[in-house]
Amino acid sequence: MRTHSAAPLAFVFLAGCAVGPNYKRPPVAAPVQFRAHVSPAQAESLADRPWWEIFDDKALASLIDEALRNNYDVRAAGWRVEEARAEAGIAHSEFFPKVQAGGGWSRSRSSAFTSGSSAEPVSLYDVNLGLSWELDLWGRIRRLDEAALARYLASEEARRGVMLALVAEVATSYFELRRLDLQLEIAKRTATAFEETRDLFDRRLAAGAASALETASAEASLASTSANIPNFERQIAAQENQLSLLLGRYPGDVPRGAELNEQLLPPEIPTGLPSELLERRPDVREAEEALVAANANVGVATADLFPTISLTGALGGVAPQVSELFGKGKSWSAGGGLLTPIVQGGRLADARRAAVAQWQQARLGYERTVTNAFGEVSTALVAYGKLAEVEKQQARAVSADREAVRLANQRYVAGLADYLEVLQAEQQLYPAENALAQTRFDRLATLVQLYKALGGGWKLSDQEWSGRAPASAGER
């Protein structure tokens, strides 16, 4: 690469080529459709819709909006973007000449022994203007600029990834809170039922129609269920505190909206074309920008093998009077310089090999991110479909258990059954209702995961994410 003739060198100079590989996206064979997605692939995707249409709950929408404006991670990600933007500006400034100015004043007197006579003090003024400019013949500066720009764009995608992850986390935490609310309600309702059963047994015991064993068993069931009430209240408080942290506020009560069972769940999820997932997911786009930066760094390392040519210039003056600085005292100079590596002990070649190895790592990271993206979508799709069937069957079980409790109580009052039959029916109903509440939450959490996995909100602008213009840097 170092034995170029004059003609090729002139061509490179005129064409302004940049050495090193130009970026090309690695070939990624996207599947025809997502695994377990039975309907034909279509362009429409759940990710095309804004998050406030996916989560149709005014209280949840208000919480997400607050989190997007105040969350610590989102604000920190915004400042990381500002840092990357500034660094990109620093890299871009290398295209332009560097001009520096300086000036000074001094007063001195020479020794009479050196001058041969008594010398008077002399004042000197000086001013200078210097210029230096590296000619980017090999594209080193262009590749540096390309890498810095890619890192800036990667930080933008990382910020959008943080925002999407925050929307998903707030929604999941909110649904978790509503699940705990429902389970607390179930525990209180069940405790009330056990209390009524205990009171019934107490009355029958007093009348001599029941045994103390039945009353003691009813008391034990009541105590066991009642113990869950403060435990759920403890978990609710902890969940509210976790949500408050996501909102960037001190711990406190969190407003509620629709009940868990009232939250909307679409029967089918439009996923869009699998190939479009590469353009929607912020983590995939971030990984690709990191690959672009690594590719540009290979060009930088390649350009370092070539000579560096710089132009320099200076304009100034030195005189005992300021008025003479640009007269008799004026001076100027212009020149050029060439700096070429000769013996570096293999350092530059090894630096290029290291850059190539980093590019290979970035390529593998990109391919892994793409593969993981398809896996996350497929896993969530399977879960969403299967959990719908699970909820259907668990709802049947709850309905049957409620009927069993009603019939057992009627049989007990009529003297056709003993307490164990009533107790068994009530004890089966409580975990069945809890399992149904958990499954409902799992379905909602899977919907959130699907929206995130598909790159939800990818069409939204920065202003649209929170539904209003973001605060300026000075107001954050």
C-alpha cells in the first residue's frame, strides 16, 4: 500500500477517496414469518401504533407520560446524546484549519559588559497569528467524522430504547399493581366468606348442631386467609414505591384506572413483516450504528499507515512600538510538512488488526441482536396465544368452584353434608381466583412485551413520545 506511483496519488488527491472499507450492512436472512404466527405476514404492525392507543387506561397513560418527562434514566440518556453530539462536533472540526492568535510584551535591559556601553531599557511588543491544516488525502478525518456521527446516532437509538423500555416497565408495574389490588380484594372477600362460615358454625355449636372441631377448622381457615391481607398490602406499598421511582418522584400513592379484568386485550396481534423488524427496534438500530462506527475505525487505522501532510502559516510582528508591529516589524511565513511512519515496531499494523477485530465483534453483536429480536417476538407471540387458552380454562374452574361453594353451603344447611365438604369447596375457590388474576396479569404483561419486542412507537417523534415538547436542556 505504500508503493504508489504519482498518477494514483494524484487521483486519490483529486477524488478525495477515503481508504478502508465502505460500510455495507451484513446480510441477514429474515424469516418469512414469525414462529407460531399462524396468520399470513402483513405490513401492519402493533408497533406502528403509539403507546397510548395500546394501553387504553387514562391513569396509566398519565403515569407513562410523567415517567417519560421525569424518569432519571431517560434524562441521563438525553445527556448522553448531548455528549455524543458534542463529540461528533469535535471530530467534524478536524476538517477545518486551526487558527491561533497570541501576543506579548516584554521590557529588558542588556548588561553594559555585554553591550560595551550603558544600555537603556528596551520594550518589545509582539503579536502572531498561526494556522495549521491537515490535508485529508487518505480520508482519516472523514473516517473519524463518520465514526463519531455513528456513535451519536447510536446514542439516539439508545435513548429511544430507554424510552420504549420505560413505557414497558411502567405499564408492567402498573398491571402488577392492579393484580395485587385484585388479589387483595379476593383475599378480603374470601376472609369475609370464611368469617361468615365461622359465625355460622359458632351459632350451630351453641345450638348443639355442630362440633367444636368444625368451628376450630373454620377459625383456622379464616386466620390463614386473613394473614394474606397485610401481606398483599405490603406488596402494594412496595409496588407503588417502585412505580414512584420510575416516575422520578418520591414514594407515595399511585392513582388507579380500570380494573385488571377491564384492561383491553386484542384477540390478535399484527406483527408486520419480519424484515421490517430491523428498522423498528431501537436496539437493532443502535447495534448497527455501532457496527458503522467500528467499520469507520478500520478506515482510520488504515489511513494511519499513510503519510500525514499539513500546511502551516504564520503572520506576526515584533517591534518596540505597537504602531510598528505591522510596519517594519511585520513578519510572515508559510510552509508544508510531511510526516510518514517508517519504523513503528508493527504498532500501526497491529492497530489496524485490532480495529478489524473490533469490527468483527461489532458484526457478531449486531447479528446476535437481530437473532435475539426475532426470538423475543416469537416467544411473546406463543405466550400471548397460549395464555389466552389458560385464562379461558381457569375462568371455567373459578366458575365451577363458585358453584361448588354455593351447593356445599346449601347441602350443609340442609344437613346433607358435613363441614369438610364446605371447607374443601371454599379452599379450592380461593387459589383458583388468585390463579385467574395472575394469568390475566401475565397476558397483559405479554402484550407489553410484544409491543416492546416489535419496536413499539418507532414512528413517534421525540415530541410525540410524551405527548408534548420536551423540556430544554436548561430546564431539565
